[in-house]
Amino acid sequence: MKKLPIGVSDFKKLIEENYIYVDKTRYIYDLVNNGVYIFLSRPRRFGKSLLLSTIEYLYAVSYTHL
């Protein structure tokens, strides 16, 4: 059974340690390619750090495959 990612804000840890993860990379693609500034105004514990960690790993993977 998958674990709940309470307090986990690192994308790599989330995937490698079998936590539940809702894939929203389609929305991340739109966010990154929009070309405007974004202010992430969300309450505490709503995944802001996890979102940035996911973007970090997406870019790291794309650079290693060049």
C-alpha cells in the first residue's frame, strides 16, 4: 500500500519511496511555457515546495538527455 506524503516536499523521495502522487505535469508544462510571472498564493501545506521540486527534477532530467 502506498504511503501518504505528509511533510514530504522532495519529488525524487516521493517517487522512490512509494508515496501517493497525483501527476500534474501537464499543468506544470502550461505554467512553465506561459511566459508570465506567477505568484503561488496557496495556504501552508498545499504543495508549493513539491511543485518547485517537481519542476527542478523535470529540468534536470531534460538537461541530462541532451
